[in-house]
Amino acid sequence: MKKWFLTLLTAMPGVLMAQDKAPFEIKGRLENIAPGNYVINLTYDNGGVPQGDTAHVRADNTYFLHDTIAGGGEATLEVYNLSDKRMVGVVLLFLSGETITITHRQTFSNATVSGTKAMQEYRHVNAVYSSYKKKIAILEQQQAAAAGMGNNNAVAAYLRQLEAARNEQLEKAYVRFIRQHPSSPVAIYAFKRYDKALGGKNDEKVRALYGQLPAGVAANPEVKAVIDHMSTRAAFANVEIGKEAPDFEQPDTAGNMVKLSGFRGKYVLLDFWASWCGPCRADNPNIVKAWQQYHSKGFDILSVSLDQPGAKDAWLKAIRKDRLTWTHVSDLQYWNNSAVKLYGIQGIPQNFLIDPSGKIIARSLRGDALSDELKKIYNQ
């Protein structure tokens, strides 16, 4: 058995908090399956960390996997035949601190999974959710047909029915389960799926449901990550184009405090980056080009670094290496940087172009987009 972690090279915050872990076991058995050189790959999320495990099918047609897991979560078990290098089966699981027994009959995907309460609850939640799919599909077809005939009244009626059906689907599948089984690890899964299904369109409902969770579940890092993401999303909505850029103050490379409002009277690019961020470093030459071309005309830059505590040397080295000769600030608090939270930054690089009055006039300018925007301003 070989354990491995999935390394995600990304410039986005992750949920990497310690949680209490419980042991799980997976005991698999093959029945009426052709002999072969089979390997089992298990992938799952372990307390916010993507993780994997592998095991070979033994001569007695069994396999065994075990580890510890924080809380619980979805997992995918894939079976590969090493003889012809192809996947021959896949089974979806819900892992928790329990023992799962899997029996594969005739094909690997034809599997009976038993032995855990969490797995049964997981199947129940998904079955309730899936029970609405046919009804919703029919309503979508009827709504499309009415639209094709130009019957606006019928379209409106079907849209109301669709909204009601989708709301009922979420209420019956996720909300009801959470209220009836608030301490189940599947409640965390249901909460996350509920938030994802709403797609940020009704954060008040998610917050209301969060308020009904028992303290232990509400404190779960994955649940808290949903709430934190909602707060970040709300902050980002407050820095839309046309709104005034929120003011903040942070120390520069020499420790002197610098305010964003100190740049009033100029066009300024507020740039969020970090020395460890590959995409940021790759885009820096474009920002340098814009600086060199338009700084003499009144353009300025304030860069905010998401470098980590104790990484000031790396921050300064990157500034020198990339020739970033403008003002740089940071509290060296990584994703907890106060300006990052104020602006709802969810990934870097990210930037905001601010006019002399302090209003945001553009954001997310990468590549040649920054120079193109400045050309419109200074070459009018």
C-alpha cells in the first residue's frame, strides 16, 4: 500500500487546518472477475488536503486499504488493470472513521458497499436529490417548448415551477438531512453541496442553515471555509468598477506606513501578488512595461504582497529580481493580509486600476490589458 498527496500548484488559499482524525478501513473482495494484475487507487479529501492511497489485489482476490480521516468526505475508488494499462472500474464512496466492505461481482463497477452508517446516509442524501431530476428535466423541456412558441405567460409559469422544484430539491435532500442528523459527517457534505447548489445567489439561506448547526459541526474547517468564502465573495462585490476603493494602511519594505489614499490625484494600480506566486511573477514584466511607459505621465503603482510571516527576504529578493521599482507594502500575513480580506481577494494575481478621485475604473488587468487601458487614459 502506498500513500500519496496531490500537490496543487495554485495561487489560492486552501483549507489546511488540523482536525481530529479517525481510522478507516476498506476491505475489498472480487467475485467472478477474470484474473489479472489489478491495482486499486483511492483518492479523497482529508481535512482539506487531497490525498490518495493505492493497493494491489492479492492472489486471494482481496485488497485492503486503511488510513485516518478528519471528519469524512467523498472518495473515488478506481481499479486499473496493469496488464493492459486501463481503468476497469470505479466506485464512489463516502469515507468516515468506519470499516467499509466492498464486494465486486463480475465487473469492478458492479459493487456492493456495506458496513458504514455514513455510507448509507450519503446514499440517502444523493437518492433524495436525484429523485427530483426527472421532474426538473420535464419542466425545463416544457419551458423551452413554450419559449419556442413565444408563449411568455407559459414560460413565466414554468420558470416559477422550476424554481419551486429546485428549492424543494435542496430543502428535502440537504436541509432536512442536516436538521435530522446534525452530527453526522454527511451533514458537512450536505452543507457544502447546499452552498454549491445555490451558487452564491442566496448566501442568507446558507448563513441561516449554518446558524442551526451544532457547535462541533459549525467549527469544522470545511464548514468554516464555506462561510469564509462567502465573506470574501461579499467583500469582492464591494470593490466593483465604479465604487470607491477602500482605504488601508500597511508598512512598506522599510517599515514606513503607507496609505492607499496617499495616492489620490494620480491613476494608481493596486496590485496583489507574492514572491511565491508563479502567475504573478510571469505577469510582472507587463506591469514593468506599463510603469516605464506611463509613470512620467502620472501613473503610479502600489503593490501588496501576500508573502508569509518570516518571508520578508524572499519578498525583497523578488522585488529586486523582477525590477519592481515602485511602492511595495505588506503585513506579511499570507492570505490573512488585512488588505486581501478588505478587497475580497480569492486568487492572485489580482489588481485594481483607481482614478485620481479614488474610484475603481478597471480590475483584473493582465497581459497587455493594463497598457491598453492606460493608453486610453493618457493618449486621449
